[in-house]
Amino acid sequence: LKVNNQNPIGIFDSGFGGLTVMKEVAKLLPCENIIYIGDTARLPYGTKSAETVLQYSLEIADILYKKGCKLLIVACNTACSHSLEALSQLLSIPVIGVIQPGAELIQDKTRVAVLATSGTIRSGVYQNLIQSFAPNSTIYPVACPLFVPLIEEGYGETHAAYLIAESYLSSLKGKIDAALLGCTHYPLMRQTIQRVLGSEVHLIEPASACAEKAKKVLTQTGLLSTQEKPLYQFFATDDPEKFCRLGQSFFGAHLSHCEHLYL
Amino acid sequence: LKVNNQNPIGIFDSGFGGLTVMKEVAKLLPCENIIYIGDTARLPYGTKSAETVLQYSLEIADILYKKGCKLLIVACNTACSHSLEALSQLLSIPVIGVIQPGAELIQDKTRVAVLATSGTIRSGVYQNLIQSFAPNSTIYPVACPLFVPLIEEGYGETHAAYLIAESYLSSLKGKIDAALLGCTHYPLMRQTIQRVLGSEVHLIEPASACAEKAKKVLTQTGLLSTQEKPLYQFFATDDPEKFCRLGQSFFGAHLSHCEHLYL
């Protein structure tokens, strides 16, 4: 497939979380067309096996590739953990994820917690990358499997969420300088996480670093778009109306239209 | 396909919840071979659209049918809501669900809450069936979307779960005599639900009524098994090891083996 600089950027996630990444990409690169796919028929990815998430990611990425995307952003930490290497090898377009840009934000000698889904933590990808970028850091990986459903049901900033966050995170108190939000949903329960960890702990979100990386890659390959009115297309593998309704809080703006993508 | 009385009963669910039904079936019908499929690669069903759940249910039911099942039990309330009619029409074996046996337990003139997933509540199937069996009852349908993830993560009987249950159910206090647990997971947070609703509220679980119905159907069709050592086979569409680990608390006994079913 031939790509030129007017071709869209493709972004995918298991559902809604990747919209927090798209928001940063759209802000930093306001001339780019973007196609977003949320695999809402099979979400969540975070509790499923590496093998299954790899299969799902390859399917969705292939659809974006065939739609002519010039750059693929895997905007789901779990999908990155299990498929980024395979996708980079299989596709002839650049592929970037959220994990490496996030890991690069960790300064050396930091005591950092990595909060993510069970699948992301189990993969060890964050731990390995942070180790290579900041070899003298101390890493505390913590799986927080209930954060995604709590956020999707609008309970991210409730006392119930606080109690659950405390059960996951209380042992970190006093031990860490920073916590990396290693799931694209987690910015939506930032206040609860901050309250549990204490105000002195720096919360790190990879989304804007990922957007920076997208800009760098497009600049280097001469594929930056220059048009004035970018087109955003949203696809969901289940219930496009619900996607628009829930997606709004992740994207930070109204989603007027989403198409049903049948797998 | 030809069936005889040694053929297995097929049971399926989106994941683990249906094991609470299988437990009752195995207790009441200890001579029956049973094949159980948990669609763990695509769970949950409860938050997804009717169309998608129907498609998934037809796929899984077809696999059980082709394995020679003599009776199909749809042990997932959401799957029943969206696919029971279609399955009954498509398959040449008897198909039973958990909703009708549950609805038949409601005595007339009861003020009853139906607690279930968003999909089950939205379908209106419980409401319609209870209305027909107990026309003078008053029905309060309540979607409890966070109960399933809380239970699957082992948080069903915690204070956080209590707070979430309270946010769903507190408006029912003093208004109801009974609450029907319209999701096969919910028996695993029975104590929390009882505490929120008050000890005078009768909690109704459809699982044993479903097993009774299975016995009745097999008796009527002359298909009751008489063998002494029944075989139980478990299949999961993702992560069979996790299925065994989590399934134990639902089945109430150790699950020694589960096979990966590739879709």
C-alpha cells in the first residue's frame, strides 16, 4: 500500500481508553486525519491472555493498515505489551505504542510504581523498558484490574474506588516518588489514585509523550499532514451509540458519529 | 445428530458464572455427563449489545450441539435474554435457560427486585416473564454492572462492594419482599446484597430451579442417564489455567482440567 501525507493515522484500543491518547495526538497534530477503532465487542483486553490479545490486535491493526493508515498507534497498554513487536515486524508502516514513550519519562534513580492491567504487568514490558532507560530506578509493578470497570461505570472518583485503590496501592506509601499510569483509562481516576498515594507522588501519563513520538516519526518520514480540516472517523466492534456516549469523557469532546465495525 | 441417554448435557456461559448452575445440575443429576464452555475470550456479555451476544451465543451453542449434547442449558442470564428463543428454534435438542425457571419462583403479589446485568435488564425478559407468571407482582429491575468484575476479582464481599451495592440498591429498601439474583455470578456476593437490602428480604437464586427443569425435560424425553461415573469436560475460549483457578469458587469444587477452545 502506498501512503502519502494526507493518509490518516490509525489508532486502536480495546475500547475507550485509547481516546485519551487520540485527544493528545489531535491536540499536538491538528492537521492529521485519524481513524480510531475500539474493539468494544471483545473488551477488556487487560484480563485476557497474551495469545488472545495478540490475535485480536493483529486483526484490528490489519483493518487499519488496509484503510491506508500511514502510522499506527497502539493506544492500549495491554495490546502494546503483547503485540507491538509483532506488529512492527509485520506492517510496512511505522508502529508506535504507549509503553516506550511512557517508560522514557522515568528519570534515573526514581522509585516508581507502574500501575496497569494484569496482562500488562504480567508481560513485564514496562519493567524491562524502565530498567533499560533508568537502570538505577526501583520499580514497583502493581496490577489494578478493577480500575477499568470502575472507570467505565463512572465510579472512578468514588469512595468505593478509593477503598479498592487503597487495597492495591497502600503498601506503596512512603516508598515511591512517582507512579506511571500504565493503562489509558487511568487518567480518569487520577484524583483517587493521587489521594491514595499522597500529593507528593508525581503521576506520569504516557499519552502526550506518545503524541510527541508520533510527531517525531511523521516529521522524520516526511509524512506530516498540512490540511486544515482534519477528518476523524470512529469505529467500534460493538454498540457504536454506547461508544459515543461513553467515549466523550475519555476524548474530552462530543463524539458525533461512530460506525459499527463487524469483525 | 442422534442423541441417546449417555450423551452429555451442554452448558455455556460467558465465563465462570454458569458454573454455579452446573453445580446444581451435577448435584441433582449425578449420573449425567456434562460439557461446559466458558467464553472467556469475549467476556463479559452483560455490558454488550443484544446483537453481539446473540452472535456469540449461536457460535458457542453450535459447538455444543456438534459435540452431541442431548440438552442445552444456557447458564448465563444475558445470553438467555438475547438468544434463548433463537436457539430453541434453531436446534433440534431441548434448550433451557435460567430466566424462566427463575421467574416462575416469584409468587404472585410479591414486590420483587430483579438484579442483573445491563443487557439482561435492558432486554426486559425477566420483567415480561414475571408479569405473566405473577401478574399482581410489582417489579423493580436494577442493572448492577459492577457486580461481575467485583466478584471475579474476589471483591464481592468487601466494604467497597457494599458501597457500590448500596448505590445501586438503596432506593429499594422498605419497598421489596424479595430480590431475584438474575446473574449467575451474584450468588457469590449474596452476603453483601443481603446486608444492603436487609435480612427480611428473601433472595431468590434460579440455579436449582434450572436444574429441576433439566431433570424434568430429560425425564419426559426418556434421556436420563443411568451411568455411575459421569464425565465433566470444561472448555474455555481463553486462558484455561485461569478458568480452573477462578472457576473453583463458582463450582464449589476443584477443577482439575480445562481445555483451550479456539474460536
